[in-house]
Amino acid sequence: MTNTAARTATLALVGDRSPNVVSHTRVPLLLDALAERDRLVLDAYWIPSEDAAAEGAVRGFDAVWVLPGSPYRSEAGVLAAIRASREEGIPFLGTCGGFQHALLEFARNVCGLTGTAHAENDPDAEDLLIEPLACSLVGHEAAVALEPGSLARSVIGADRTVERYHCAYGPSRHLDTLRAHGLRLSGHDEGGQVRVAELPGHPFFLATLFQPELSGDGSRPHPVVRALARAAVEHAGRAARLPA
């Protein structure tokens, strides 16, 4: 017999919430759809980027989603939330600006590339990991090829997908160093540019330059969003089974 009971988990939404950011306005629709269609109930809390800098800001959550809306008011806060998710095994999703900052956090704290920067935050920096794209993806759809055996390929269920963007910045330098330190760059556009990253060995760590939250009208959550919700519920279940 199928268990139809709703399963609940807590979700930290990291970003500077704004009614002018379409991704932010989509979140309530997606949460409702996850609960109704998939019986995955996420108790979500917004954490402004400044607040995310506090020690333990995302500790205790079952998942962290760093949403678009950069430049964030606190780059340091966003990087702190990503680092905590990565180091403490909290399921993590970063989309658009969240993808960019996930790579930046990994470069600085794992690869030792402490001088790398994001051109949107520090355009005059000497070592830009995240640079302006040759062709802006603001308002565009584009194909993404997903590597066999990757989390992204497993989640989306195909080796190619067409996704929506609202982005003008992406990674360029130090990609071999990121790979050498364990980050898997698992999705690329038709020109070979990185569009998806993940961290093997982590319970769930996925970052996409595309924005799955913009898929459709919000009534059918994108597989990436659904996968985050499932990972959150699994995390909550593991936490519930731990001895007090």
C-alpha cells in the first residue's frame, strides 16, 4: 500500500526577498504544488543575505536554497550559508546567483583561490571566477547537455534539457582546479560553457546557472526543485532517527 501521508521538512531560502524578482514570487506556488502533487511539505523560511552571515544561520534546516537576486546585499552571508551546507551535509540547491556563488565559495574555501571574485560584486578584481557572459542569457532559453552518471542527469532524467535563464554572468577561469578538488561540472551548453555543478559524496549538492523555478507556470515543479524537496525530507527523516 502506498503511503500518502505528507512528509515535512524545513527549508532555508537564502536571498534578499523582493516582489520584483520573478523567482521569488514563484516560490509560494512551487511549495503549494510540492505539497499537493508530491506530498512533500516544505516549511520554508526566508533568510536575508545579511542574516545568513551569522554563525549557525542555516544549521538545523533540512535544505538550503540560494535563490537568484544578485548582487546580494551580503556576499559574505551567502557564501557562509553555502559553506555550511557543503561542510555539514545539508541538501543544497543554488540557482543563477546561487550557482555562481557556490562556485565562488568552493574556489575560495576548498581550492585555496582566496583572491577569486565575482565581476558583479567586484568588477575591478584581478582574478574573476565569475565574468560577464559573452552573450547575455537574460530572458533566454538554451539547451544543456548533462553528463552520464551525474546527479543532474539522474534528477532530470535525460541527457539534454532546454532551460530558462535570467543571467549575465558565468564561470570561466580555474575550472580545471575546481574539478581537481572534487567539484563536478556536470552540465554544459552547446558551446561547452559550464551550466551545472554538483558535489559527489554530498547527500545533495546541486547548482544550476539556469533557473528551474521559472519552468512552466509554477504548478508542476521542475525535477530539480522536486529533487531538493525529496532530499530535504530524507534529511529530516535521518535527523528524526538520530538518538537524542
